[in-house]
Amino acid sequence: MRPDEAESPTGAVRAPEAGQVSDTAVLTEQDRVLPSRSESLARYAATPLGGPVGAHAAIGRHWFWTPLRVALLLAVVGLALGWFSKAACVQQYNSGDKLELDWRSGRPYVAMCYSDIIPLYTAERLDQPDTFPYKTFWYDDEGKPTQQLRYMEYPVLTGMFQWVNAKLTHGYLEIEKQGWLPTALPVVVYFTISALWLSVAWLITIWFTGRTARHRPWDAGLIALSPLVAVHAFTNFDTLATAFAAGALFAWSRKRTGWAGILIGLGAAAKLYPAFLLGPLLILCLRSGRVRAWWQTTGLAVFAWGISNIWLIIPEQYRQGWWEFFRRNAERGADPDSIYNVLQKFTGWDGFDGIVPFGESPHWLNLVSGALFVACCLGIAFVGLHAGTRPRVAQLCFLVVAAFLLTNKVWSPQYSLWLVPLAALAIPRWKLLLAWMTVDALVWAPRMMYYLGEDNKGLPEEWFLGTVVARDLAVIGLCVLIIHEIYHPHLDRVRRFPGDDPAGGVLEDAPDKIVITLTPKSPTPPPAETHDKEPAPA
């Protein structure tokens, strides 16, 4: 028996300390969950390969194939499916005198291959060699009453990511002219280069998540084969943010609070949502008396975000372009995928602001959606401080991100990728998660048919909104189950191994310092008075 397999007082195998396990390859049968035994879904999937792991199988002995490496291989398969799901939208045709992108007859919607990456190449002037994000501007609807000054509308790291890929595209085209590379439309080259880096970001997401899971490395395989990856890995640029968020959780789990903060700050400079991880960490650090670690993480997150953005904020020539992301988000109305649009359509309600004049923000919608998110966060904070057993980091992180998506006025379809790694860590129930991810991925089909239009034999809006409601109910169901497991930790599959929280880091096994108790303690009765009896007279 190895030193890290010493028997605990209960007779169970003691969990290795965070950071003690250098790779999942060293985990034995006693150290890891074997899905082909514990998950019926994995058991059935393993049948063509020989069935579940046998009682005398050698676990963790293969010289190369670890669970994490298998998950990465599966991820390549999932990403390939994602590529083919978008391939129809990068088809070219000869219009007679030149090659053009074949988006005729509503191809992006009929083939369900739409990707923001493709139209953004020209919409944000990335096809022009002298373009620089946040400095280059243009006018939408020029010469019309709806004319509007526009800049790059993405956070700084995502915007620069697009610009770098555009520069690589221009380099490819120069080499292509010399006959060294195949001929292709610039936008096709740009999409291919972007998809390559986005794939790397998703592989990094899986690697970090698999390492964070510790005793459940095979859960990374569920992320790798998620239907949401096949549909949305290349719909936008969100895998950049998932990589930063997964890296931050991994760093926190290894007690690298500084690196966790830096990765959260960089993630927030790519997409906003990694910053939400600071909320759950604050609640758990308050409860365990580890507030100093939280301040270190938060301080470095602010520093990393500031360093990423300050060079655009200070110079006047970039400042207005940098602000474009915030302006656009403030002026956006209720997204088709939002619960507010669902209510408006099914009830005939005009919304909180009615018809908003062009160029103005829906103030009441912004206020209500923000207030609902804050209310949900307060409720999650109460759960975190009130539950009898301190919740795990991933559980509260999933609840906060899900609350944002459910209450926000915008739920772009690719945002669901944010939840996938968190769900695998928070509630690793394979059949349940696969069912939710399938429902969420299937929302894409009626969405595309709705955008195609009924006049073009598409679907009416009600069909699309019905699937949106089903997706929202599925996410709410996951949240309810997570809260139930928080209050009933014996049902939490992650806690079946000794140890407090695989992602807990500095919180792991820390005693509680602040806990909310609603049931008043019964007053202690005063001690009964005792009187020495005098002896009776003789």
C-alpha cells in the first residue's frame, strides 16, 4: 500500500492531498470512480468494448492512455463534429468571375450551420489590412435615420483574438498568391484559423476540468462528447472564456490563489462570466475564515483585467471603441432566447419599457434583470452560509452562472457552453447531464428554422420559444437538484470519497467560522437548586 493509501479511521482509503496527485495516471481503483460500474450510461456504452471494468483489472497501469488523455481524444472527435456542423456555411461557389461564399437560399438556417465568426470578418472590417480593433470605426445604415457609429463590440481579449486571426489570414493569402497554399476565400481561411485556436481552448478547458475533478477524471469525457460542443464550439468565441474559467478553478483547487485571480481577470477580459466565480469564492471564504485568500485572488483578478484594458482606456483614440462593448450591451433589448421575450410573446405584454426609441437603452429591463440576478445571488449566498455542510466550490459557481443566464436579458445559444464544465464538477450524474445538454443543443434547430421565416417554410416563433422554456426548466431542475444535494450531502456523488471538496483548495477541510442558523437554540434551563436537609431530631 502506498503512503497516500493509508487507511482512515473508518476503514476507507484516505484521499490524496490537493496537489499530491501529479496526474490521474497514478490513481488506483480505490482512488477513482469507474463509470462503467457506477454509471449505467457508461456501462451500456462499454458493452461493445468488453463491458464494465472487471474485478481483477489492472487500473492505472497503461503506459500512455489515462482517463484524461482518452477524454482529450474524445474531445477531438467532438470538435470534428462541431467543425462539420459549420462546414456547410464555408462552402464556396463560382459566380462566373470569382469565388463567393455560398449563403444562397438561406443556407445558414436551412443547414443550421450559422456562425457569428463568418459575418463578423467583414462586419467588423477585419478583412481590411489597416483595421485595428477599438480604433477603426464605421457606420451602420449610413445615410439613413438609423445611422450609428460602430466599433469592435467584444471585450478586449476576444477582440484582439479576432484581429490576430485576421492578420494570420492576410499572411496566408500572401503565401497563397505565391502558389504555396491552396486557394480559398479569405473568410473561409479566417474561420478555419479561428476554429483551430478555439479547439485548443476547449481542449485546455477539458484538461483543467479533468484535473480539478481529481477522483472523477472520466467526467472530462462527458464534457468532451457534449452535444453542445458539436453545435456551439464554433458559433462564437466562448471557448476562450471557458478555458480561463476552468484554469482558475484548477489553480484554486491546487491552492494557487494568485494564479486563480490572474486567470479570472483574463477570463473577464475575454467574456464577463469568469468574474462571477469571485462571488461563490467570497461566500465560501467568509464561511471558512479564509477571506485573506479571497482578497488575494480578487486583487490579482482586478490587476489582470486592468492590465488587459488600461492601454485602451487611457488613450483617447481607443476609449470610445473600448466602451462599445458596454454601450451595446446596455442598449440591447430582450434577446429571443430570454425569458422576457418568452413572456412578451405568450402574454402579449409590451415589456417593461414598451417600444424603446432608437439609440436608447431599455432602462427598466436592465434594472429588473440586474435586480433579479442580485436577488438570486443573495439567495445563493444564504444557501452557502446556511447549509449544514459547506457547499463545494463548483456547486455555488454553477448556481451563480445559471442564475445569470436565467435572469439576463440575453442568452445567446453558445453561452450554454459556460455551464458544461461547471456542471460536470457540480453534479456529475451522466444521464441527467446528457439529457440537459441534448435539450439545450436541440434548441438550435427551431431557432434556425424560426430565423428562416415562415414565408420560407420555417417554423413559427412559438415553436422556438417552447424549446427555450424546456431548456430553462432543465437548467432550473439542475439548480434545484444541486441545492438539494447541498442540504443532503450524503447524496452528493463527489463526496463519496473522503475529503471535503476536490476544488476547495485553501477551503478544503477548513472549519466553519460563519454559519447562518435560523432555528433559535433552546434556552438552557438553570441548574436545579439543591438543599442540604437537616438531620431529623433524635
